[in-house]
Amino acid sequence: MTDVRDALMVGRSSDGKLVRRPLSPHLQVYRWPVSMALSISHRVTGVGLGIGTLLLTWWLVAAATSDAAFAAVQGFLASWLGVLLLLLWAAALIFHLFTGIRHLVWDAGYGFDDHVYRITGWGVVAVTAAVILIVWIIGLVVW
Amino acid sequence: MPHPAEHVQIDILRSQLGQVRGLGAARAGAGHWWSQRLTALALVPLTLWFICAAIRLEGASRANIAGWLHAPVPLVLMLCLIAATFRHLELGLRVVIEDYVHQNPARLTLLLGQRVICILLALFCFAATLELGL
């Protein structure tokens, strides 16, 4: 034991013997069930939405500042990069919303049975895909 | 003689080490957890409302946005959205950084930096929204 942090990786088994704790999750070993993919995607979209708040802030501050500043942000949002970012932002927001609702249901104590787990996982995928498509279509038609 | 694979040698007093390194419960976990869930719950309707509002505001002028925020309901909902979004973001980013960044200068810098940025962005959004709506 050379690294002092190894001391934190020691625990006691139920019969009181000292054991090394296993390190988890073993991403290279596990088969990827839907819940695992959704869980990491929830984090990734969360961070992405955080970066997206920069765009929201820019838009609001520009609108409150001057016509020139607002024209700049509107010009960027109308460019292909701006439209792409808006579409991705909407998709990430809708995905994070529905996986988040699934997390809230777990926090309330429901949905932990094995089959329910899989059904709600694929259900979230289906609902998310449908709502993303609807919002994209409405957004592009209105635009 | 224990089997080599099962034998674990402990040459560090764990509790004292943990104390010195400031490890263990920070006594703030439940507050963090609860705050994350409450903001999540608030953001469910607020997000749905904001998606609809964002679609309606496509191609809007500054005057359109100011007119929209001039009514009390959109103004208050927008302020709620900003507060809940940046609080939720700050709590979430903190967990992600704590989970994945272990080396200390980078860890502390990111933890403090993300918090400062979240607070500043929230204040910018509040100021701009009030400027437009009032």
C-alpha cells in the first residue's frame, strides 16, 4: 500500500474481515443496459445545457442593451451554427427533462423493479424522440 | 497463514487520516440533495412553458420581447426559471466535477469557478429580464 488514498478503499465484509472494496462501475466489462446509457447521457446533456445558458444569457443581455447587440445575437442564431445549436439545445433540454422526471419518480420511491426499470427507460427514449421531433418541426415551421 | 489474495495489509490509521484530509460527511449532503430535487420539480413546468415561449418568440424584435416581459406572469415565470435553472446547474455541475476531477488544484479551481460563473450568469439574466420587463 503505497498511495495513502488506498486506505479509503478498505472496508469490512459482513463477517468482519478486512477487504479491499471493489471499484465500480466497470464500464469496460458491463453490457450497456438502457438505464446506464440514459444515466450518463443525463449528465452529458446537463453539462451541455449549462454551456447553453451562455447563449440564453447573451440573448437576454443583448435584448436589454442595444439594437446593434441584439442584431448580432439574432444574426448568430439565424446562421447554420446558431440553428444547429438551438436544435441541439432543444433536444438536450427535452431529453434531460424526461430522464429527470424518471429520476424524480425514483426519488419518490417508485419504479425500481427490474421490468419497470427497462420499460420506463425505453419509454423515456420513445417519448423524448417524439417530443424532440414535434418541437423541431414546430420550431422550424414557425421560423 | 491467510491466503495471499485475501490478505489485506493495513498500515495506515484510517480514521485519523480521514480527519486530517478533511474527508467524510460534510454535513451538507441532504440540503444539496433536497435543493437539487426541488429545483428539478420547479423546472418541469417552467421548462415546458419556456420551450413554448421560445418558439413563440422566434424572430421577435426587442420591442416584442420587452412587451412580452412587461406582463406580470411572464416576468415572474422568467425570474423563477432563471433562479431555478442556475441553482440546479450549480448543484449539478458541482457533483459532476466532484465525481470526475480528483487532482486538487484543478478540482478546487473548477468547483469555485463554476459557482462564480453560475452566480454571475444568473445575475446577468435577472438584470436583463428586469430591464426589459419593468
